Amino acid sequence: LLLTLLMLPAGSAQAATKIKGIDVSRWQGKVDWKKVKALYKESFTSAQRAPFRSLMAQPEEGKSSLTAYLTDSRKILGLSYAYTKGDITYIPYITFKDCPKDAETVIFSLLLDAHKGNRIVLDVARTISEDKKKARQKRLDFFKNAGFTESGISGKDFGVEYDYYVLGGKVTREELTEFTEDFWNSLDA
């Protein structure tokens, strides 16, 4: 999986920033996976993280991709992990780091385009520390501006409570429960 999008600075004579999405598990050598792993560890709490090696392996059922988003100079701007089975894609991990203006939107567009036609599900941690509430609201606004809606479903994994948001159709509690169980079981394999 190699996705590329140019980011053109508005009203500027600056050169465009090219952002590539590279599947880390298949492009070892094109991306420094140790830096990707470090970004993953600093972005998610230990309770939220699955073992990194599990993210790089393919599940027995469905398919997954750990994607790093890089500039031409190989600066890592973000990462995502997506698990797809049937017509549902679950994105439990997405993070950005030191992005130029509008790069987060470009990266998110690359991610969504890679799963176009599927129902896409994101989870957002509900229980967070007081100092992270503003960042959580900013993330929710970002997802809602991209078209995600509240599913009305919440869940709990490893002691962390989540609210689920969906794009491209509705999901039922039963579908989501079965799907997330399949996802977590795929990481244990």
C-alpha cells in the first residue's frame, strides 16, 4: 500500500509537501519502523496499546495495515492501524506528530480513501485525564468534520472505555462486538 497526496500551501510560492502513506509491515527499509514504534508508544497508553509486533503481522481472518505517513525527506508525520473484515474497517490507532498546517487532514484523507466503500469505525477513549479533555474534544471535532457520526455504542477494552464513531453507514452493537472481538483475537495469534 503506497498512497501519495500533495499538500499545496495556500497562496504561497513554497514547494508542495508530498505526503506518502507506506504500509510499514510490507515496506521495511523504506521507513524506519523503530521511529514508527516510538511514535506508537508515545501516543497511546500501555492500556491502549497492542503489542507492536502484532500490528506488523497479518491476521488469519481479514486484513490489516500499519501505515506510516511520511514526507519526501522521510519525516514521520503520523501513523495509523486499520483492520478490515468484510465491509467494516476498524481504526483503533491514528496519531499525528509535528504536522505542518493541514497535514492531518491530508493524512486522514489518505487513510479514508484507502478504505473507501467500507463502513469505517473509530474509537475515542472516554475516560481521560483532565489535562487531555481539550485535545479529546479537538479530535472529536476533527472526526465529525470528516463525516463521522456517533454510533451510540460504547465499549471497554483492557480497562479503557471508548465511544465508537462511524462513517459510511451504521453498525449494530452485535456487529461491533463480534468485530472487535475478532480484531483483538487476531492480535493474540
